[in-house]
Amino acid sequence: MSALLWICAVSLLAWLWLLLCQGYFWRTDVRLPPGAEPARWPAVAVVVPARDEAAVLPRSLPSLLAQEYPGRARIFLVDDNSTDGTGESAAELGRAPGGLPLTVLSAPEPAPGWTGKLWAVRHGIERARETDPAYLLLTDADIAHEPDSLRALVAAAEGGGYDLVSLMARLRVDSAWERLIVPAFVYFFGQLYPFRWVNRRGGRTAAAAGGCVLLRTAAAERARIPESIRGAVIDDVSLAREVKRGGGHIWLGLAERVDSVRPYPRLADLWRMVARSAYAQLRHQPLILLGTVLGLALVYLAPPAGLLTGLVRGEGALALTGGATWLLMAGSYVPMLRHYRQTLWLAPLLPLVAALYLLMTVDSAVRHYRGRGASWKGRTYPKPAAGPAADEGAHTSDERIPRAAPEQP
């Protein structure tokens, strides 16, 4: 047997294990569980950190203002030192008649050891506490919600006894590059953090999608959110980890009526989104980076290489092993493509997309060692914060899971 045949055989075994033993990550049926409407709807504070978001606010903020929530709710949008008139745009949108009340705040410059987004979230939560909310909805400025979104989130949390309910917003897939890369982003995220494992009460795996997180206020106080994760570049998974560490019950699934309106029309836009934090996901560890590169090559790149090499050399066993593995890989990607309503012809291109993510991850490490580090909205964080607030790569406490996927945009 040739070395490549052995590699393809190992890849085939790896895929069989992933498909059967990795929480059925490839399935897309983990959706928001319906909950019975409570007799008394709890108060909710919606906290929206916003830095230079004037372009997307007209498509997202009105959806929050239009929430049909039977209880008391108020929106706190925190202008995080924007230079494009974000605060003014939000205030203008909030003047429309009807809808939830809106408070627009201006956050000061972040204190040392804080990332800008979490500093803005802290500022918003502090003000929101004046309204004594039972829940905090932490949602990004580029996320649009259907009118019943908040109602459904609260009903699910109340009915299931969850301390955190998070939805992976449906990302935009309008441009050719978005159609190629975005569904794979969610697929890879689910492979690293299988939703069924996340949702298992008492399980060790923790994850959330930062665009839409409903957090019970009491759980936030127990977990000292956001202070306990103040230096986290990948804040959503870090938040979920701290809540679960504090004994909270969390739930994560795919959204059907919560959408990201942020465009990533070019490959360069998507590349920057991934590269800004991918190396933080690997805890800035060269050995983990090396293992990730080798793992991606074994799992995603070896099968097509084996099929093509086997066909060229006339090695039937190699071609068969590589082709069967590639077919399993592509088949596991089909449910995600259907979720995003994309052509199934994209499924065989998953190795190409994995190769792009591999290069983005390596580029993220190069940026780190060149002193450019992780960045968010014009701020750069070249080194992970020290102490308990450090990002720790925004990793799950289940150390068996490899790390290669970036955070949700």
C-alpha cells in the first residue's frame, strides 16, 4: 500500500467517526424549541453594541423596534466611539412612532484589558440594570429579527429552563463568494461545537453565536458577565463557557427568522473576517496551529488528492478510497446547503473551501506574529489578555474537539 493510500484510509476512518460520533454535527434540525407562553412575560433589556454601523442600522434596528413582545422591553444601543454617525442614525430611527423604546448611549474609550465590543456591552448592561430586566438580549447591530423573535426566545428560555438561548443567525449568501464560503463557515462551526453536545445538560461543550444571545440576568451575574470575559476576542463562545461553568443550562441552534444583513461581497472581506480572530481560536499556540493544518489536510484535502492521483496512476484502491471519502464529506455538507437554499453542486467544493480556511488561519497567525493581531472595527489586540479574563481562544472545555473555525461574523 502506498503512503497516500494509507492517508486516505485514515481520512475515511476519520470521516466515519465524525459522522457517527461527533454529535451528528452535519444535521440542521436543531431549531428553537417551542415554549408555552408564560403567564407573565418577564422584562427584557436588549443591548446592542454598535461601532461604525450606520450602513446596516436602517435594515436591522427597525426590526428590533418592531418586536411584538407582550412584556416590558427596552432597547439600549451603545455607540462605541463611531466615526460614521452611528449614534445619530440610531436616534433618528428610534423617533419612528410606535415600537419598543430606544435609549442611545455613548460608551467611553475602553478601559485597559477590555475589548471594545465587551466594553460597550458592559456600558449597556449597566444602564439596562436600571430597568430590572429578567433577561438580556445581546444582539449585534447587523442582525435583523422577525417581529416575533424576542417573544419566541423568551418562551423557549422560560419553557426549557435555559439560562442562555442563542441562535446562529442566517448569514447573507448573495454574492458568489458568500455562497461558496458562508454555509461552510456554519458547517465548520457545528463540527467544532456540535449543537447537541452544547445543549446537553451537564455536558462540557459550550458555545454560542454572538449575533443573538438571550441571557438570564441572574446567570449573567453569577458568571460575572461581561467582566469575566473582558479580554475575549471571540466573546460569544467565551460567554457560553462562563455561563455553563457557573452551572447554567444553555441552548444553541440554527435560526430561521433571525438574519445577518452585513454584506461580505468579496473574498477579501470574508478573508479579513476569518483572519482577524482565527489564531485566537487556537489560543495563539504554534503547536495547535500545526495540528490544525495537518488535521485539515488529512480530513479535507487528502481524499480528492487520493481520487485524482489514483485515476491518473491507475491505482483503483487509492481512487476508490479517496472517492468514497470525498463522497461522504460532500454528502455531510448537503443539509447545510439546503438550509441556506444553495445549489447542491457546491457540496463537492468543500475541500476547496477548507483549503481557503486553512490559508486564512495561517494568515491569522502571521498577522499575530507581525504585531497586527486580532482586530475588531479598527481596534487591534495583538496579545491575549492576561488572567481570568483572557480569551483562552474562546474554546470549549471539551478538549477533545479540534479548533479551526472562526467566530460568527
